[in-house]
Amino acid sequence: MSPRTVLCFGDSNTHGTCAMRFAEDRRRLPKEMRWPSRMAEGLGPDWDVVAEGHPGRTAVFDDPIEGSHKNGQTALPVLLETHRPIDLVIVMLGTNDLKARFNQSAHDITLGVQRLVRDIMACDSGPDGSAPQVLVAAPAVVRETGALAETFAGAEAKSALVPNLLATVAERQGVHFTDVNVVARVDPIDGIHLTAEAHAAIGAAMAQAVLRIFKD
């Protein structure tokens, strides 16, 4: 049997960006330390884990400063077709939608993620032309601190509302849900990105979540 394919569709925290000490800090964790790689270790050789993390990616918004290519809804169809057949898409987005420049409520941010879920459910990039299964992952709650505090001004309170709202979205759409806040927190250096330890914890938790989905 061919390996099952998991597409990890996310932003800089799927990319493995390190906590930013200044605005143009471009450091990245080694591949083996990022959560998709850690998840792959937990899943074993019968799984093909595809990491598609784009720093700055939003769920559905064109970024007027960083560019329209940051819009996840625009990128998603390309990736679904590129990597098919896909058994499961893990969507972990919403953090960048909290930026002050977008001025969006937590409710509307989660509706953006819902839009992506619906797009995945309507595609034919799963096994035998079906739709892939979907796992919505609530991202780590942000803090307004460090070099990114102004970019994310007002985000901390809204971010705290996102996990429960995303759980409701997942239930409403009939897809799977997990909350990384159960096992990890953001790095206090910038309040957005994850430590290596957090990546390891998320990877292990994601592997267990995926195995539960496909236990049959």
C-alpha cells in the first residue's frame, strides 16, 4: 500500500521560523526540529508528510504590505493539486490574520479558516478523486511583546478567543480539530513563534491526532 499523505498547510510556525529578535530576522529551525518533521517521526514510514508553511500566510486576506501572495486561499488550490492524492490536510492558520493592518474580529478570522475548510472539502485531491479529510489546528495564542508587538497590536485578546471559535467551525463543518495550546506556548521573545521544544510537543501531539483519525 502506498504511504498516506498529510499536507501541513500553515504559516511561519509550520515553516519553522525562529522567534524574531528584530523585524528582518530570518532564522529558521533545522528541518528535523520543525513540527511536521517531528510529526513524521511519530507517524513512521507509512506516511508522507508534506510541510507547506509560508511565513506571513493568512487564511483569506491579501496583505497590503507584504503582498497578495500571502493569501492562503489563493495558494491552497495549487498545493492541493500539486500533492494529490492527499489523505489529510492539516490547516493551522489564523495568526497572521490577527495583524493590526487587517482589523478583523476573532469571529471573522475563524470564518476565513472555515472558507479554507470548505474549499478543501469541495476539491477532488483526495484518494480516488474524493476530498481529503481535514484537521483544523488552533494555533498558539499570541502575546504582544518584542519586535512584533506593534504589528500585532490588539491581537492578544482576540487570539485567546480563536481556539474555541475554531472548535465550533470544525464541529459545524464535520471535520477534525486539535488545539496546540494544550501542549505548547509561543516563545516570549516575540510572542508569535515557537521554540524547538514547542515544535517537538506539537509534532508528537499531531502524530497522535492523525493516528486517531486513521485508526480504522
